[in-house]
Amino acid sequence: MFRQMIAALKGQNRKIVFTEGTDPRILEAASRLYHDGVLTPILLGNPDEIDAASKESGWPVEGIEKVDPLNYGEMEEMTAKMVELRKGKMDEAACREALLKSNYFGTMLVKMGKADCLLGGATYSTADTVRPALQLIKTKPGSKIVSSCFILYREAESGNEMYAMGDCAINLNPDENELVEIVLETARTARTFSIEPKVALLSYSSLGSGKGESVDKVHNAAAKLKAMDLDFLVDGELQFDAAFSPVVAKTKAPESLVAGQANTFIFPNIDAGNIGYKIAQRLGGFEAFGPILQGLNAPINDLSRGCNAEEVYKMSIITASLI
């Protein structure tokens, strides 16, 4: 998967902003991406501090662009642009103060076309990465929300396994219309990874076997999707075993075209989604790539604060591949 993405990115000169330029995990990933010729990193922070951290980590960053928000030659232009984007919600003083923080500053570099994409969150919270993106990059036409997807990958002797799961990180309790949008965006993301989506909307009920407000929400979302002219299969509500196991599907959903062969799973709320992907990651031995943010006008992605350098490297490739 990553060999194909790397091959496609080489020679494109895509610029990726790292908001935490002194973090040793970021330095390792940026150094590798730069010297492998995959991406053109931009490290945010004080250049002297970045160089000192580079020497300490042992990962060279000579030749990589370093930009200090505290000493940026085009700050006036950036501030004016941010004031325009915030349209009275933040005055000039508030914008100027926000731009001293690398999460806002980096997002504005993307908005102004000085970078193609951004990866943050090694030390920032998810909210601190998503908030500037929502305020400045904003949702793309046709999207009302930002959602997230995780790609789960596991190597096996019988063949590699790969699944998409959403929304596991952003929307706490999406309503049925938001679930519809999450399905559409997650299916698009799945195809970026060569997963031909067969989408199961998950529940504790399979096609009417259980009752409850959550069941109704998932059932209604599935019905709205089935009424659309989609180019992928979708069904719900389905319990996970019915969605995943062909044997169980024959009993619980024998007429379903998705049950027993789903590869894209949509959770009813963030509790289920976050728990579900982490169970697959820790007990199932899957690598989990994400959260991949969906619905934005430009690729902005978030790291787990517990990430390692290899995860930063791979998420950088994923982020740049979404352009």
C-alpha cells in the first residue's frame, strides 16, 4: 500500500506542514521524507531550537524549510487574510495572537497556498488541530460536517486485510443525516486505499432484531442511503458479526448484499467507534492509520499524542495522498 503511495508522490513536490517542528518523532519522519524524496516538509518553530533538537535526535534536517511564527516576514498579509476569513468573529488582535500558535499558523500556510497539507497532533489535542481547520480551511462544497476514518491493516499468510472505520474520533453522536454524510466520505476515503467499499452501518440490532432510538437512527440513515444513486453497496442496521461473518450473515441477514462481506464499517457514535477500532488494533493485531479527517477543503490530519515516528511517516504519506 505505501510503496504505491510513495511512488505516486515522488516528483510531485508536495509540501507538508508539521506544526510541532522540534518533536523528535516529527524530526525523524521529516528527515526520512525529505531524504527519500517523497515530500517537502516545512517544520514550524524556532530554527535554532529545531536544529538543536535535530542534533540531539540524530536525524538531520539540513535543507528542510523551517518557519518561525514569531519571526515571519509575511505575517501582516496572513493576519489580514485571517481577519477576512473569521468575518467579525475574531478581530485583528485576536487573529494576530492566534497566529503565534503553530496550529493556526500552519493552517493558514495551507489556506494561502504556501503548503499543500498539514499534519499535527503529536503534542496538540485533536480539537486543537480540527478547530483551526474548521475556522480557516472550512468544509468543502456539499459537506456540512468534518468526520474521521481509520484504516485498519494487517498482514496475513492468506492475504493482507484492510478495512475502513468511521467515525471514530470527531462526531460524538451523529444524527441520521450526519451518518449519511459520514458514510459517503468514508467510502471515498476507502477508495483512496483501493478498498472497494461495502458499507455496513453498525448497531446492536440486525435489520429489525432490536429496538431503540439508536437502532432507529442507524436504520433511517441506511434507508436514506439506499434511496440514493450510489456506486457502492450499503446496508444496515447490522450487528458486527452479521456484517463481518458469512456464517452469521446467513442466519441474521440472508438477503443482504453486504452482510458477511463488509469492509467499511460505520459506527453509531464515537463511543462505539473509538472502542471498536482500538479493540481491532490491540487484540486483532491491526495497524490503525488515522484519524483521517474527511470533509475539509484541504488535507489536514491529526496524530495521536502516543504516536511513534513510523506512524508520523506513514500518516504524512496518507495526508499528501488525499490531495
